[in-house]
Amino acid sequence: MRNIDRLARHMEERPAPWWRTRTGFVLVCFPGIAAFCPLTEHTAHVFGVLPYLFLLAFPGWLPRLESSMPSGRRPEDHR
């Protein structure tokens, strides 16, 4: 028996993995496409919230950030 015949018989005996079936392909691709659309449309909103999430996650940084701000004219100094 030739190697190709042996390989063909071996491939016929094993069922295809679930992601190689038509249903598996749909179950993998459809959620990816469905997630891609909102992520690309709402990226600006997500990135706009990130600084606030960072400050909420690490509240110890806030005093350091306030102390590193430039000490120019403040509104209370203005008369």
C-alpha cells in the first residue's frame, strides 16, 4: 500500500475538528465580525474614558499629578 492511500484512509477515519465544519466556521467568524463593528465605531469613546479609569484604578497618583502641575496664575490669585 502506498503512503498516499494510507494517508487518505487515515483522513477518512477521523472526523474533522469542529472549527473546520461549516457551523464551526460561522460560530468563530460571526462573533468576531459582530465585535469588530462596535469596537471600531466606539473607539473614541473608549479611549476618552481611559484616563479616568486609570485615576480610579490608581488613586495614589492623583496627588502626584496635582503637585506636578505648573504653578502659574491660579483663578483665586486673579483680582
